Amino acid sequence: MMAWAEMVGYWPFVLGLMVTGVASGIAAGLLGIGGGAIIVPALSNALLLMGYDADVVQHVAVGTSLAIIIPTGIVSARAHQKRGALDGRALRLWVPFIVLGTFVGGLMAGLFSGDVLRIVFAAMAFLIAANIVFGLQTKVMGHLNGSSLTHRLSALVVGYISSLMGIGGGSLTVPTLVAFGATMHAAVGTSAAIGVAIAVSGTLGFIISGWGASELPPLSLGYINLVALVLVAVLAAVFAPFGAALAHRLDQKTLKYVFAAFLVLVGLNMLWRVLAG
């Protein structure tokens, strides 16, 4: 195992993690996504450049991203709560089932190859972006807003997919809540809180599924890399309130298009990794 002092020699990796922390924190507050859509590709690319196995790299990136989202999501959710943008009913309906779905996804992650996780990530990013722009989900699910069962089933599915993507669920939770009648601002704020539940459950699943895995980066606990966790989490938590403040200065239409464009870029980057590999 590599000592902490030896990690100083990897200053480009450390610098990259710091930039990732700032960007993911702002994204967490702005879009309610927990920052995972930035953290996963950034951390995956950094570890690949350092020579780690492609399959292990994606699992570590996804697992570590979930762990990082815990403090980021807490700070972001509190910032939105102060602005009255949390839906208590949605939280009560979603949290228990999203925790279950995420934990199962985390446990099953070790069964999939790194490329499978990348393809899941890219495909879902494109699908979510298209849904935001064209509003397909609202047309299909909008009339089910009052159905508690639909909320719970949605939470279960969102939790499972979010765990495999390494995101806080905002990319799925936000458009789903909007389809159920929430405003964009309320959906973003509530999503940030739901993301904390996803992150805690998913992190435990990735620690268990990665326990004893070979060729892990130094200072890893299962599929959770502690170096990335500390550096990115601290900076992300500090910058999340800035993103939340920015979100409330933008109108809902602008926020939707920013969200969609961001997801397309992330999906293209992840798909390129699969094809280039």
C-alpha cells in the first residue's frame, strides 16, 4: 500500500481532483445532480492515465463518486432548504425505496465490466437529455402525480440506475419530479436531498462489492478511493452553495437546457472511452 507522502508525487492527479471538486460542487448546487456526472468521467480518466486497469478504474470512479456525493448533497440540500425548495411529501415517498434500489445496485456492480458501466452511463445521459428537451416523461407520467405507488416504483428504479452510474440521482430524479408536477427549482432542491440517501446506500454497496478486489489504487476501501474522497468532497462541499445561488438566478427554461447540454457532453465523453478502449 502506498503511503500518503508518496501521493504528493502525483501532483497532476491531485490538481485534477481539486478542479473536479470545484466543478462538481457548483454542478451539485446548480443542477441538483450531486456532481457525479463530473466526478465519474474525471476520476476515471485520471486513473486510466495513471495506468490502472480499465475495469477497476470505472468501478472505483463510480463508487468514489457516490461517497463524495454524501457531503456535497448535504450542503446543497441545506442551501436549497433555506430557499424553500424542498418537497417533504416527495422525500417521504422516495427515500426508503431509493435506498433499497441503490444498495442492490452497489452490490451488483461487481458483476458488470467497466465498459458495461460506461455504456449504461452514456445511454442514460443521452436519454435523460432528450427527455428534458422534449418532455416525453411529462407526457407519459404527468397524470400519475398523485400516485404514491408510482413515486415509490420510480424511486426504486432511479436508485438502482444511479448506483451503476455513480451519480446522486439528480439526472433521473429532477425530470421525474418535474413530470409529477414539481417546479424545476423544487425538483432540483428535493433531488439534492434524495441524492444523499442514494450516496450513503450506494457507498456501502461498493465497499462491500469491492472488498478484496485486486489492482485497486492506493488507499482504497473497497471501490472507494480515500484520496479522491477527501480532496474532491471538501472542495465540492465548499462550492455547492455557489451553484445553488446561481440556480435561483436562472429561469426554469434556461436551467433545463443547461442541464440537457451538460448531460450530452458527459455521455459523449463516456461513450468515446468505450470506443477508444
